[in-house]
Amino acid sequence: MLVQEIIRRKRDGEILRDEDIAQIVRGLTSGAVTEGQAAAFAMAVFFRGMSTAECAALTTAMMHSGQVLDWSGLALDGPVLDKHSTGGVGDNVSLMLAPMLAACGAYVPMISGRGLGHTGGTLDKLESIAGYNAQPDAALFARTVREVGCAIIGQTADLAPADKRLYGIRDVTATVESIPLITASILSKKLAAGLQGLVMDVKTGSGAFMSTLEGARDLAESLAYVATAAGLPTVSLITDMNEPLASCAGNAIEVLHAIDHLTGRRVEPRAQEVTLSLGEDLLVLSSLFPDRASARAALEASLTSGAAAEHFARMVKSLGGPGDLLDRPHERLALVPGVPVFADRQGYVTSIDTRALGLAVVALGGGRSRPQDPVDHAVGLGALLPLGAPVNPATPLALVHARTTGQAEAAMRNVQAAYGIGGAPAPMSPVVHARVFLKRD
Ligand code: URA
């Protein structure tokens, strides 16, 4: 069928056949589908949506547009698992969870992304570690997964190339915020990574792409249903992003926070709760543990015994980073000094514009305005006060780690504007809002 006929049918709200979707995806990969056609297709899906079956067909076609990793040759003695977040601020869960899962007997080949918009990216964070190779060749990636149990790396060019092209076109044609397109984009890459189980962390709140709980629930359901239909058991958790998850946002500063968490030097309850909740669901989903309580106990033990920290250190070393990162984190991770930004009145923190804090980090140089921009790993925000904290004009809301006085002053204004201060503390909301899970029969 002519590509324009397939687009017309979607434009008119018809359900596409699997072969129509496969033809679009083949054309995206080969170039036979032009940029204009891809944009029109994306816009038609944006307005008309897709059934679960259509979305599953798009997902599997994009998954097969490139290499599909196969871990069976490594004779691993545990399941191959991963976690993916829809993106947040101060969300460094991957850095803690991957080694914790590895310490519990799973294998975690985590293919992560760079910062997008106001959200931070795991790869940018890891690249604050001098020598860390986030683009290893296939042999080093496989060896690290087999010998350490986890390897966090960047997407390779031959993994789901149809998604890479379509995503680039969506990014510049206002078609990113489509639940079926987001679902197919994320899951095609996860399926191509050869996983046996996945937990999705779908963020909701002022720092999330899906700011409403309703939108987050729709996305969480779509991800869990389509992944399960495509043969990848998946559970989605909806977690809170009405404030940064960790008390910091940036690159080196979030790695330092993760090291403190892994070594027990400083454990923050919200980050801990999200990490344990995601981990326990994944360990139960993959049948490594019979129930959430025993999975949680194992994850907690991986922290207290030092096993998770040791897996993190070995992963960093295996991928080219320093062998003594955990012993000398402040020498190995460059962070420019922080200056305090104060509250402008007395009261309680009643709201946080988390997106604005993420954008403040981008303005400091810690994120990108354009994909090709470099990232400054040494800047960011630290000691961020949580919702509900009492403040007065002598209370620092945060520490601003900036390169220049001008950048520091701009960030201070942004932080002050992002914090809402009122007379009474706002009621606390849970950090895990809901769990979406489809049983396979
Ligand atoms: N992340 C992805 O990989 N794809 C999307 O469409 C949105 C977020």
C-alpha cells in the first residue's frame, strides 16, 4: 500500500493492520518513508491514538528494526532485568538500583539515555566519572554484565534505529506527548535489549512529563499492557515528582548522592522508598523472590552488607572508571563549590516547581538546550529543601553550584521562584502513588 494511504487511514481514525505498521517502520529504517511522511504519521497517531494491538505492532516492528540482544549464550544464572524511568529531577534511582538488583542475583544490562528537556539523564551523570566508558563495545558490555551483574551504558546506533529516526522527527514536530508513541519508543528499545522483566517508573507531578495522575496512569497502563502483550513481563509504578526525588539535581552531585546512599553514609527516605519499591516488584515479577517482603529484605541487605556498593564499584572499574571511586568520591568527582540561596520569608515549603528546578540546572550548564550541547558535570543544585520544611530568611533553600557569579545569581532567582512558601505545611503525599500490573496467563 502507498505510505500516504496508510497515513490517510490513521488520519481518518481507522485501525491499521500489522503489515501497514510494519511497512511504515521498514520505511523509517530504510529512508523510504520521508521525513514529511513520518511527521504526518506521528501527528495522525497523536490525534487518533492507537489500539493496544496497533501499539504492540509498532513496538515489535521498531524493536526488530535493528539488533536484538540475546543473553542466552552467556549461560547466566539469573534473570535479565531492567528499570526505566519516564524522567524526573534528582532521579538517580538507576545508579542505586542496578547494583542492588545485581547483588540480589539479577543481571542488569541497563541502556540509559541522556538528559531530555528539564530532566536529567543517567548517562550524563555517569560520565562525570573520569574514564567511565558509556559506549563500550559489545564484548565489554557483555563481559561486565556477566562478571559484575550490571552495566549502565548508552544506546547503540543499531538498537531500534526506526525509533531513533522517528523520535528525532517527533522531537521537532510537537508529537512527543502521545501515549502510544511514547510506549512504542520506550518498549522497542527495552525489548531489543533482550530483557526478561522490566519495571517502569512513571513519574507524575510538577517535574514529570505527565504532570497529572490521570495522564501518568494512562501511560503506566499502556506500558504494562503493551510490554506484556509483546512478551516482556512489566510492572509500572507511578511515583511522585512534585519535588526532586533526591535532595540534589545535577550530574556529579547525583553520583555523589548515590554513593552516599549505597555506602549508607546518607540515606534519604523518598529516594530509598522509590528504589526499594521498584526493586521489590521487579524481583517478584521475575520470580527471584516469592513476595515483596522477602525481595525488600534482600534489597535492604544488599545495602547494609555493602554488596550493592561493591557491585557499583566493580561496574565503574570494569567500564574504565577509577578503582577507588567509593573511597575517594570527592577527589574523583569534580563539583564546583556551592553558595546558599535563602528563603525570602518565614513559613513552610508548600509547593515546588520541580520542572523549574530542572531548568535551573540546565541553565547552569548541567543539561542541554540542544542535543549537541556539552554538559558541565560539576554544576547543579544541592541540599534542596523538601516539601513541608519550615523556613525563615536565614534558612538555605538550596546550595547553588555554579561556574560564574552571573549563573549563580540567575539560579538563585530561579530557585527562589520555584519554592512556594505558605503559612502551614501542605499535607504530605505518598511517594509511590500506584502500581499497574497485568498478569500473564
Ligand atoms: N523516552 C523515549 O525513549 N521515548 C519517548 O517517546 C519518550 C521518552
